[in-house]
Amino acid sequence: MDETHQLLLWRWSTIVQLSAVTMAAAFFALLARTNRRPELQWWARAWAFNLLAILVTSLFWALPSAAWLPIVSLLYVAGKSAFALLLMQGVWAMIRPGRHLFTTPALSISVIVYAAAVAVVIPEVGQVGIAQHSLLGVALVVFAIVLLRSKTYGLTWLIAGLAVRGIIAVAEAAAYILLLIEPSAGALADWVPLTGSFVSASSSLDTGAEWLIVLGCVLAVSERGRQQLENANQELISAHANLRRLADRDALTGTVNRRALRDIFNEVQGTGAMLLFFDLDGFKKINDVHGHAAGDTCLKRFANALRESFRPDDHVVRYGGDEFLVIAPSMDKGGARARVYDLAELVGHGSAQATFCGGFSVGMSELAPGGSPEAALQIADQNMYKAKRRERPKK
């Protein structure tokens, strides 16, 4: 390809890159304004610096002047270096929230010192290209390898974009080296025309790789957003479950309250259960004579005695006031009577050690597998009131 065609190819490639980088910079700027995620803030700055570098080089090639070369080199190297470092900073802020690869002062000083050194020390465009593409390529490839080794989920396209862009940058540096030495003989001489075409079209190749980075950034942010929504949803579910447990729990006695009955009956209906309905005898008198604090103490003691007398899998429910319900899965009448006797012994019912809390009355009913919980509960309630008119339960 002759120099005229290479120039046309370069101009077309540069226009494509300038348009693409402008769109990417605008996209991330708007995205960062509507979404304050840290990585988006870093990426918006990165693409702004990338656009600066492309604009400076485009103006220099449109209006070439050796006098402008140091300034162009300074701005180009600073823009491209800042682009790579800010891009990496954003990725790191995304996968390691609250942590940075570089502090802002260190990043700024490093870019300025490096760009100034290149502008002062390197007087030729090709040499500037070698230095900058080498640094850019190595940095992006190494960072892509670091991300790959981190095994962070959702970064596949971003890692691919960084790796491809880094490899292209290394290839561009190699191409500039080949054009700089201009071999006139040997195997390398045959590569010079192809290398010139590659350098002319490299801007469009850069554009393709950088759009792959854009795609990777968007997909990574989308995946992070999805994960955060899932985590928030799980937290809401857990909070709802905790609130429900609190709502279903009696604050005074620590037992569940009647709000939990539906779930309990759903749990035991397949196997059946014994229902034991308890009522404290003379509880109103306790409150009237000894005060409500004494009444609360009696309720807590009785609830503790119920839990101690029955099995760990049995459900102790404060049904309301001084009424308690025990739902004992797969328990027969004999087992229920034995538990009631143990309870009576534990609370001192009918003994010289009985306290002012007094005794209790109990009514039992059997909930058959698949039977009606409401009917069984009504029978237990009726039996409890019948028991109030009879002698206190004995073994």
C-alpha cells in the first residue's frame, strides 16, 4: 500500500476512533451523573482523558508543526496514561469496594512526571508512540491477568477487552520500532509495507478493542447491580422473617402467640397432634391482690414450666391473657396426661409448696391427621372449662 492510501486509511481510522471515543466519553459522563457508583465516576474521567489524547493527536496531524510536538506529546501521553490508570482504578473500586489501586495524588503526580519526561526526552513522534504504546500495552495486559487470577464473577468481557486492547498496543509499539529502524534487507524488510498499513489502521483497531472494554464495563456494572438487588432482596426477606418472628412472639413469656397457630397447624396436620388448653386458676385475683407485676411473674413462670414439662418439638402458645395452648405432634393421650402430671408437680400444684400463683385447669383434644384444627381447638377449650368444675388433675 503506497503512502497516499496509507494516509487515507489513517484519516478514516482516526475519524472512526474520534467519533467512538467521543460517544464513549459522553456515555460514561451521563451514566456517572445518574448513577453515583464509584467505578462509574473513575471511568467517566478515564474516557474524558482518552478523548483529550485523541483530540490532541488529531489536531496535530491535521495541523502538523514541530513546535507543537512537546506540548502534543505531553498531553497525549498524559491522556493515554491517565486513561489506563483510571480505567484500572474503576475496576478495582468495583471488585474491592472502598479500596483503591492508587491514591489520587500519587496517580496525578505519576502521570504528570511521566508525561513531562517523555515530552522533554523523546523528540520524535515514532519514539513517543513506542514508549506510550509499550507502557499502555504492558499495563493493560498485566491488569487483565490480575483480574483473571482473581476469579471475580462477571468480568469476562471486561478482561477480554483489556487484554485485546493491551495486545494491540504492544503490536503498535512493535510496528513503530520496525518503521523506525526501516530495515532495507532481510526478512523484516518484507514486513515494512504491511507494518505501515497496520499503523495507519491501528486507530480503528483501538476503537474495536475499546468498545469491547465499554461493553465489559457495562456488563460488569449490570452484574454488580443485579447481585446487589438480589442481596437486598434476601436482606428484605430475612428482615421480614425476623419481623414476623417478633410479631408471632409473646414479649412477656417468650412463647409464640396465636398469630403463629396457622403455621403450626399446617406443620402438624399431616401427622396429627394432641392439643392441651391451659388456664390459670384465679388469675384475676392474683392481679387484684398482688398487682400486675406479680401476675406477669406467674405467667412467665408457668410458660417456663410448660417448656420444661413438654418436649422440645412441642409448641407452647400463649393463646391470650392467662390461657396457654400446647400442640404436641404425634403424642397420645397417655403421654399427654403424664406431661400434665409432671407440670403439676413442677409448679407445686396441690402441694404445700404452692405459691400465690395457684393452679391451672387443662382440657385436651386429639387432632387426627388431616383433621380440623378449629374443631379440635374448640373441643380442647370446652374440656378445659369442664375441668374447672372438677377436681384438679392428678395422675
